Amino acid sequence: LIIGETGTGKELLARHLHACSHRSNEPYLPVNCGAISAELMESTFFGYVRGAFSGADPRGRAGYFESARGGTLFLDEVGELPLAMQAGLLRVLEDGSYQRVGSCESQRAQCRIIAATHRNLEQLVAEGQFRQDLYFRLKIVQKTVKPLRARPCDIPPLIEQFVGAMREKHRIAAVDITPEARAALERYTWPGNAREVRNVIEAALL
């Protein structure tokens, strides 16, 4: 479970964990839990069989757990999952089993789960919006990514990295950052964290 403010690089850490693991040659599948409608949540995660519901693909479709077989399934913004889907996810984490929508046949999930959120899950548990048992299951291994304002020494290398990346992206020959501009960048508290640094550098170069 990776905790951190928006823009701190939670998915970068998840990708790094995948790349350094024995699963690195298998799929890495990122999923934004807040971008899936509640009605499609179950079929999206678990897949469905032919004729499971009106408008379904007549051939059926694999879900995220099946597509990530052998690799890593990254659940971004896991705090946005509705309670019904939290129960389904807990079952998969507990015994590895799930069923495609419209099927009575159980399948086995064979992937690593990395979850991330910018929300306070303990507070959501207290408010009844997040299952306590799922929270404890996810936080067996937990990493908090500090906001950029708490690690100002990371700002200069991020500036250099994004200047280089944006020069290449937009085919800009040369860039000079004045001492005044660099001082201003290093003074700023960056509420949007590394993502905001990237966007500001890109805007400035353009």
C-alpha cells in the first residue's frame, strides 16, 4: 500500500517495484479505481462470460485480474472503491479466488497487488466508507511517499530531469535557467508535488 499526496510519484514507485521483481517480464497493469463506474466495476475487474448482460461482448471478456496474470495489478486511488467492490477485492486477497460475471466457475488470481491512495484510509474506515478488514489486508506492507515540500533536496534534480525531458519532447535546442528562476523554483512549496514541477517546467520552456 503506497500512501502519498497527489503528484508525489506513487505510480512511479509501483512501476519500480514491478521492474525490480521477478515479475518484471510479466504484465504491469495500472487501474484508476476512481475512473470506473460502479455499475461496471465487477465486470471490469473480474471479467464476464458470453451473454452475461445486455450489451456485453458476445465472446465474453477477461477482467483486470485475468489480464494481469503473473504480473502486477496497480490499483491507483483504491480509496475510491465502492463498498461492494471492496468486499470482492478482499475475497481475492484472502484466497485468490474470483468468478467472471455470469459464471459459476471459480478462477485463481495470480498477480501481485499494489494499491495507492492520497486519502486517509483510517479516517475512511472510521466513517464507514472503507472496510477495516480490507485496509488491514492492504497495509501488510505500507510505504508513505513524502510530499515534495518535505524533501526540498529533491527539487534541483527534478528540475534538471524535467528540463531534459521537455527539451527532448518539444525539440528545444538549449535552455538556460537563470539563478533567479532557479531560486524561485527551489523556494516554492509545490502543492502539486513532482507533477506540478513537470507542468511548470514544460510551460516555461514552451
